[in-house]
Amino acid sequence: MSDRLRVAVVTPLSEELAALVPRLEPRVELVCDQELLPPVRYPADHHGDPSFTRTPAQDRRFVEIIAESDALYGVPGEDPAALRRAVETNPRLRWVHTMAAGGGALVKAAGLSTEQLQRVTFTTSAGVHGGPLAEYALFGLLAGAKNLPRLQADAARHEWPHRWLMGQLREQTVLVVGLGGIGREVARLLAAFGTRVIGTSRRGDPVEGVAELVHPAELAAVVGRVDGIVVTLPGTAATERLLSADVLAAVRPGATLVNVGRGTVIDEGALVEALRDGRIGFAALDVFATEPLDPASPLWDLPNVLISPHNATLTPAEGQRIAELFADNAARLLDGRPMRNVVNTVEFY
């Protein structure tokens, strides 16, 4: 245990939030030089203005600050190579906090050695985004149930059609693929609507609001009896293309699909075909296998797809929630208590 923790801020952070962290945990010495950080373009902009550059002198100072710190608030430029350099050049580095909930993928991409992964603790901002992502999931499910594409097409034609039936979430069954923090919040909100919720779980532990638990290996057997599917899983080797062509082929025709996890969890080519033939009636997608989404992707032109640019987590309060999480974890580290959201450096989630 140490009495103090010197932290280098290497991601855009407002003066207000930079002051909040040491106020919540006075043992943190936060080094935040705004001249060395790219200007933010919007709240919780962890990349900053892409046109920003440092002078050679500023770059040397930035490197020095990283080398003299015990912990990093963020990853420079959200860049795996920059993370690797920081770990390699600073033997005293003990902790790196990533801004993303799925920060494990960035840690994996850094290609660190076993010794480095054991020496440095990596944490993520998981949990901060649960509320916004759960709301987006409900937004997508409601858009599918109410047939948003049809409403938009009729409005574009200035057409008042014959009345038609809309779906209702309280009469539906929804499969939540992944019952971590985001999935649990989705399940809680759906249960409040009166929706019957099925959830995937490897362990089978009961979850509030979930009426039935199934193992991920059983997806193909269960998707034929649900009206909606919400994907919340991280991108790992174990989850890659978990929603395979075989799973999508078994979906009940007209089902709604929402993805707020990672794009790699779904076989994107098979998804396009499922959208074209109506097995997936509507999809709300915030994440994609490759981002930004290729302008040539057929997903852009499908009328039953809603695309958002990995934007569902962004709210004005996100930055403050991350700062509060960081301060809490700093106290845990200094007190020798277990930290929250530690990255599993075997599966990197």
C-alpha cells in the first residue's frame, strides 16, 4: 500500500473533472496539463480533436509525465501502440484505466508480455454506460415493434395508409445475449414493461427480471421463439460470430435485433442476408465488426436498419461517472482492496 498515487491524465479531461478526482480521493496527485491534451469536441470525447499536434517540446513533456506516474487516466489517443510504449518505458506504472467499457480489446491489441500484464492492473469504465445502452436497446426494440421503417416510408410519401397492427413489448419475448451490467439493466427495464425475458448465462445464476436462462451454446435452439434479440456481449475470441449464420437462420421471421455490445459478436454477412429475406425484420445497430462502417457496406442501404455511429453511450454525464469510478478505484488501490472492472488478461474483457 502507498500513501499517494501520481496519475497522468493522457485523455481529454475538463478542468472541472480534473478537480473532481482529487476532491473525491485526496491521495491522488492528478497531473493534467491541458496544453498537452487535444481539445474536446463534445462531452466525453476521449479522442479529442484529430487535428491536434504537440510541438517537440510538448511531446517530450508528455512522455516525461507518463514515465513519472504510477497510473494513467486513459490511454494516449486510444492507441494500443501508445499503451505499449507507456508500459515499456515506465517500470513504476501500476494501473491504467481505459475510458471504454470494452477496454480489454485495446489492452489485448497492445501485445504486452505476460510480465507486463501481471505488473500493471488494467480497468475499464464498465457500468458507466449501462443506463444509456439499456435505453438504446429499448429504443431499438420499440422501433421494431412499432415498425418505424414503415412509418417513416409512409411519411416520406405523405401517405395516410389503412390502419395496421403494431407490436407491444408487454406481449413479446426478448432474448438478452449477455447478462453483464448492461444486459442486467436491459432485463430490468424490459421486465418493467411486462416483457418475458430470456437471458444467456454460462453459470446459470438467477438474474432479476429474467424468466429463463439458457447457455450461449443453445442460441440456435431458442431464437425461434423470441420476438427480439439484444446483444450486449464484449468482443472476445469466445464471442466472435456467436450469432452465426446458423443462429440467424433459426430466428423467428420478423424478429428485431439490437446490438449494443460489439460488432464482432454477429456474423455481419449473414445478418445482411437475414435482413434482406425478412428473418430479421428490423435491426438497430450501434456497433460493427469494423468501425467506421465501410461506406460500401450494404447495411447503409437496407430500409429495415437503423445505424448509429457507436454513439449510444454518449451522454452529458458520462465524463463525471468515469471520474467518480476512477476515484473509487484509486481509493481501492491505495487501500489494498479489490478494484472494480479489472480486465481479464486471458480473455481480455
